[in-house]
Amino acid sequence: MSYEHIEVPDDGTKVSAEDGELDVPDDPIIPILYGDGTGVDVGPAAQKVLSAAAEATGREVHWMRVYAGESAREKYGEDVNLPDETVDAIREHRVAIKGPLTTPVGAGFRSLNVALRQTLDLYANVRPTYYLDGVPSPMANPEEMDMVTFRENTEDVYAGIEWEAGTEEVEQVREFVEEELGFDETIHDGPVGIGVKPISEFGTKRLVREAIDYALEQENKQFVTLVHKGNIMKFTEGAFRDWGYEVAREEYGDEVITEDTLWEERDGEPPADAVVVNDRIADNMLQQIQTRTDQYDVLAMPNLNGDYISDACGAQIGGLGIAPGANFGEARCLAEPVHGSAPKYAGEDKVNPSAMILSGRILFEYMGWEDAGQLIRDAVEAQIQSGRVTYDIERQIEGGERVGTDAFADEVVEQIEKLA
Ligand code: NAP
């Protein structure tokens, strides 16, 4: 495929897929989007660390710059925020990594992140939350945190069905709800905004399958917890729980059991080789991640619960500077750090690139490069332990030395070379 502004590397091979399985060459072309704001700092920093980890494990990444947000407006024109060719390039190459994109506050701006995830049907937002030794944490035992959150990415509040107070549309919806559906004493008189959230069987089941499949693949992940607010929203959040259990019961045979069976038949003792699916109400879950941290492994959630809970998990192990993430679809992955574009620090060579570097780790592991992923993790951890860290960590530890984004990445590369 030829592009207007995207330069395809001369060398390198495309990642392809057959029957939902990736075929990854040792010289893949990987699209990279640096992003807005501090994306210009963390993007190139992460790129060099990831290149070094690939090289240290006998591979070579051929990066292909793609554009969105400010970088797209500069290249394609003032009103182009998400060029079609950026979406096409990511779709065509199957795996990609991006930095943060700014969403201007105000009416009429759709989040570019949401647009990308929806256009590419990246239905699972996945965030592994694990502790790196040396990172300051508010918890007494931060090392107990080792959870992976699977957040549904295409429906619930992300479906964006809302009507503004004072509009003709909202009055039509009010009339329909009151007169046709009989909820005539439910909505207060006067101006009202109304939102509708869809949670479907299709959307729920494919997300829960991803979470269960992931737990089955990992040696140390036995519990998959469905997190919902089904006590209040019975036909959306409650349905998420019910469909989630249905997947577990109907599609996995003996490999997966539910919490009922665990208590009825096994007195709470899980079999060593089975994944256990249970469920928790979202508000309780927010407590449990702090009070019973080591009892949870994989959390599967509708969009809004996933938003709150994945950030709360991240806070327990050192916050946004190191929190990685990725979005998955059918044989596709778009990795991205959890943090935003922190515009006040843009271009200052100040912020922590670890979140984007560790997002690259997720991407590499998805590509089957576990050795490179482990190397990245160990190198970032060793660098943090050295005490030469970016401002966010330095300000919270005794005797640390502050380094910039670029120097931090260079030193992580040196750690990779030492560890390889
Ligand atoms: P933010 O950019 O994540 O920044 C909030 C704060 O988090 C920063 O002020 C900084 O805290 C800390 N932080 C963020 N990135 C860091 C890093 N790499 N290293 C160390 N600390 C870091 O959140 P925001 O200010 O609410 O959002 C800014 C823009 O980003 C908005 O337009 C938002 O829509 C967008 N956004 C994009 C994405 C995405 O692209 N996926 C995600 C979230 C937000 P201190 O100043 O306290 O040190």
C-alpha cells in the first residue's frame, strides 16, 4: 500500500495473521505514533529502548512513523486530526504503538483515542499492573499487586449515546421514556441530560473470552473476576455478569469453573489446573484491590468500571509515569501508555518514558517475543533501582538523582546491554 505522508521503511516485513493467529517475522515493520504533548519526549525514548531489546534478542524492528493529533495537523492540514492513512497503516500492519493524544475539552471534539479504538475495533483495553522494585508506592505491600485489567472498549459509556439538556432530541427521548415506556415519575421536571448505555451479549462475551484465554495461558493467573454494578443496573451491568458466567460455563469445559462450584464442590479450594471465574460488585472491588490485593489476578469489566478500577490499581504501584497498557482486537494490538499528553511538560525532556516503554513490552509479548519483554522489564527495574530516575520518582525517594527522559532511556538501553 502506498501512502501520502507515511514513509514505508525500505526493509522489513509486515506482521500478518491467519485464522486469528499472528505470524511475526524477525524484522517486523511496526507503526509508531509519538503523540501530542509529552508524546514528543516519550515516543522517541521508548522507540530506542524497544529497538535495543529487539536487537539484544536477535531481531530488528523497522519503525514506520504515523501521525495523528498535532503531528497530523502539521502534515495533512489544520482540520485533519486522524488521517485515514494512519488508521489504514495500523490496520494493515496489525501491531503498533502510540503515545498520548490530546483531547481538547469542549463540545464537538471526539477523543482521537476513542476514535482509533473504535475504528479498528480494538475491543479490549488491557493493563497489566505489577510492582517494580524501587518504585515509591503508597501501599505497605505494593509487591502484592499483580493484576491484569480487561476493560471493554467499544460500548457502555464509550458508545457515547447522550442528549444535551435543552435540546429537542432530549425532549423527544424524555417523552418516549415517560409516555411510551411508562417511566412517568422517574425524571425530575426541568432541564435534564439523558444518556443511554448499551452492554451487549456480543461485546461482553468477546471481552470475557479474552480475559479467560489470557488467564489460561499464564501460569500465575488463576482467578478471573467479573466486575459489575449489577445490583443497581440489572439489565446492563447485571447482564455483563450473567453473560460472562455463560461464557465460562458453556465454552471452556473443565478448564474453567465458577465460584459456586468452587464452594459447593471443593470447599473453596481451587484445582491447580483450572481457572476460576467469580464476580464482584464494583464498589466492593475498589476496596478489595487494597484490602485483599493478592486474591485477584485478572479483572474483566465494562468500560466505566474498567476506567476507574484500572487507574486505582495503577496508583498502588507508582502511578502514571510507569503504567502501561494496550488495546486488542482480532489479531491486532495497539499498545499505549495509560497517561495522557501532560501538555505542561511537553518538549521539556522531563517526564518518565517507562509507561510507554513497558507498553512496548506488552506489544512484544503479544508478538511472541517473551525474552525481549522480560529484558525490558528487568532493565527498567534495574534503572529505577539505580536511583537515576525521572522527576516523578526522584521526588518520592531518598537519595535519588533526577535525569531527563532521554538520558533515562539511554541508561535503560545500557541496562539492556548489561543484562542481555
Ligand atoms: P495526563 O496527561 O496523564 O497528566 C496528568 C499528570 O500525570 C501530569 O501532570 C503528571 O503529574 C502525571 N504524568 C503524566 N504522564 C507522566 C509521565 N510520562 N511521567 C510522569 N508523570 C506523568 O492527564 P491530563 O492532564 O488529565 O490530560 C492531558 C491530555 O491528555 C488531555 O487532553 C487528555 O484528554 C489526554 N489523555 C490522553 C490519553 C491517551 O492518549 N490515551 C489518556 C489520558 C489523557 P504531576 O504533574 O503531578 O507530576
